Amino acid sequence: MKIFMALSFLLVTASICSADEFNEVKAACDAGNPKGCYYLGLSYEGGIGVEQNFQKAVIPYNYACNGGYSKGCINLGEMYRNGYKIERNLEKAAALFTHACENNYIIGCYSLGIAYLHGEGIQQNSQKAAIKFKQACNADDAPSCYVLADLYHDGEGVVQNIENTTIYFQKACNLGLSKACERLN
């Protein structure tokens, strides 16, 4: 029960402040809780309640991802994409983004779209990128709507269509992305 309460606290505050809280999150992960593993990875990556150690973040993020908590997939994927104190591996990053997207985590679809668009760890395919951005945009992800508008503007991966360009910039603007509002003017 104490572990559950600690996880509930962490989910509400999204932070770990002390070594005691770190130990509770570690115990939750050791008990097989995917959210606990995510927060353990976050603790190691950010040096929150423990000394920062990017290498130690990999295993709990992986457990979180495989346990169905897709935030772990995204964080680990970004570490691999950018080479955050671990060896850069774009193939692993793309696989993690694919896993998150397949589990309906919209940020995963956006990240996978970026990977397809630039050929990062996966064969470049602007049509597949457009599909992933549209999937995420339909779920109200403003950055995905913005990129999709650009694709329609340039005719990249989709048939060039100025009306769709405007529609998707407007949606991104309505979702609060100021640079999309600027593109409408």
C-alpha cells in the first residue's frame, strides 16, 4: 500500500524529491510496476533523488515501455535519438517510437513521423510520415498538425493542397501553437 501511495503522489506531482521517494519508486519498479519503472528511469536520467546516471535509466525505461507505459518508450527513444550519454542508435529509437505509436501514444506517432520524414533509423518515407502526423493531429497534437500543414504546403508525402495547409495550420493554431498562427497571417 505504501508503494501505491508513493506512486500516486509521484503521478500527481511528477517529481521525486528525496532519497526515500526514490527508494519507493525503485521498489515499485522492482515489483513490476511499469509506471514505477518510468519514474525510476526519470530519476536516473534527471538525477532526481539519486546521482544522475543515464546508463542506469535505460533498463527501467525499457521495462516501462515493454510493460505498456509508453512514456518510457519515448524517453528512451529520445535518449537513443540524441545520444544522451548513451551511444546514439537511431534504429532503436525508431523501434521505440513505433512501439509507443502502436500502443496509441500520440507523442510516439509524432516521433515516428519525424523518424520517417528524415530517415532516422528507418527508411525515409514521407508518405508514412504524413500518415503518422495525421494520426497524431487527429488526436489533437499541435506539432503534428503543424508538420502536416507543411507537408501539404510543399507536397511532400501528400498531394500539394493549399486548402489542407490552411486547415492544419488553423488546427495547430487553435491547439495553442503560436508559430502556426503566425503562418496563417
